[in-house]
Amino acid sequence: METPKYEIPILPSNLRIGWIGIGVMGGAMASRLLSAGYSVTIYARTPSKSQHLQTLGANFVNSPHELAQSCDVVFTMLGHPQDVRQIVLGPDGILSGLKPGSVMVDHTSSHPALAREIFKAARIKDCWSVDAPVSGGDIGARDGKLAIFAAGDDKVVTWLTPLFNTMGKPTYMGPAGCGQSCKIANQMVVGGNLLGLSEGLVFADEAGLDVRKFKDAIRGGAAGSMVMELFGDRMIDKDFRPGGFTEYMLKDLGMGVDVVEENEDERVPVLPGASLCKQLFSAMVANGDGKLGTQGLTMETESSGVGTHKGNLMSL
């Protein structure tokens, strides 16, 4: 395909999709495209991890370059910005094999400056790049209810809408890099909500309340949130299986708190709430809990000394 054919609707019969990054989130997202009838080719550094998707009909190739050569749209869902740089811009990366007019979509939570760099590199090859990080965790990925923050050329994003709709609800955020900036801001909100929820649950428990009744009582009021719906019961049940890894939350918050170190982003303020959340998630990672879900933040709250005041709380 020489140019994205905006006037031709995307259909499973006329599009070849590539996918790189098949972990908790990426695997579920790719599965939804396969279930919708799209032809999907995958690459994984550990081929054995691709078996489930292959049983659903995915094709497997041996390199990002080989994958890009055979696909019209290539999605990535990786762990860290350095992974994105290697997989996209490396000598055997996606852009080395992507044909003119093709599109790559990065769902990784990455750095806005890297997204802009990739967009410029793609345009030099007459290709297109969209940064489209997501929010909604493993449940949102499984159920196709992710919030998708898409940025780049608006016509390309519009053209991709049928694919995005299979995985969630897309919102066009602006030019390249704006999707990543949106995700960083999103993580600041999520981090604050996780901290408030975990502290509320710990306080309620120490005050002698039934914490499940407490959660159900407040969920319909101003304290209710999607974070509570996704993670409230998991916190109560001590279920710290990851929908999103703590180490990734730390990475995302770090990009926000430290972004002023990038010359082009000096206008972005450093916010104390995000800094506090980053400190707490950093403590989890330092304690070896980086692979736990972000709801594991409740462990940090419980260990902060609230329990030493149980007698005072019970008398309130």
C-alpha cells in the first residue's frame, strides 16, 4: 500500500496487521484483533510465549524487520522507551522493513520526545507513526474497553479507528508525542487515586470497619472511581497479580516528574503529588515488588505505620 487509503474503509479482508509485544496487555489486545477476523503476524523475543496467539490463527516471524515487510499496520506494546527505540529504530527494526505508506502504532507508555523522533523518522521513509498509549489495565484489554490516547496525523488516526474500536475507545490528542504526554498525565491521576484508595482502605480497616462494606458505601459518591472498580476488591483480597506492572507505573511517573530535564519540555511543571507517588512506587520496586500490580501500593500504605495508631482510630 503506497499511501494510507483513507477513502477505503479498513476491513479484515484488506489489511495485514503486525504485532510486537504480547505480554499481559499486548497479548489480550492482539487476541481481540484476531477474534475480529484480522490477519495478524506476530514477533516475540521468546517464541514460546506466542503459542496461544498462534493457536488463535496468528502467524509468527523471526524479526521485526521481517514482520514489517509483510504488514500494512504494525502495532507495538513494549515495556520501556529503550525497547521501543531498539524494536522500531534498530538496524533490524520495524522502520528498516516498513514499506512506504504503511503505518506503525506504538501502544507502549513511552517518552513524548521519542514519539516525535519516531514520527519524523517514519515520514522520511514516507510512512506514518502514531503514538497511542492506553489505560484500563488487563481487564480493559481483555474486554476491549481501553482508553486509547492517539496522536500523530489526524487523518491517519481517523483511518485507524476501526482497529482502535476493537480494543477500546480512541481519542485524538494532537500531533506526535501528545498521546504519550496524555498517558503521563493519566498516570499521575491513577497514582493519586491508588494512593487515596489504599489509604482509605487501611484507615477503614484500622478503625474497625468492614472494608468491603466501606468500599461499597462510598463507590456511588464522590470517592468512587474507575480505579476503585478495577482495584478495590484486589486490594482487599491482597490480589497483587499484575494488570499493569508497578515498575511500569514508576517508569511513567518518572517521565513526568523528570521531564523537565529534557530541554524541549522545560515548560512542564514538577508536581508534588506525582513525586510522592513516584517515591512510593520506587520503594516497592526497591523491595523487589516491581512485577506486582500497581494495587500493591496498599502494602506500602500498610507498612507506613498506620497500624501503630489502631487504638486511637478505634476510639474515633
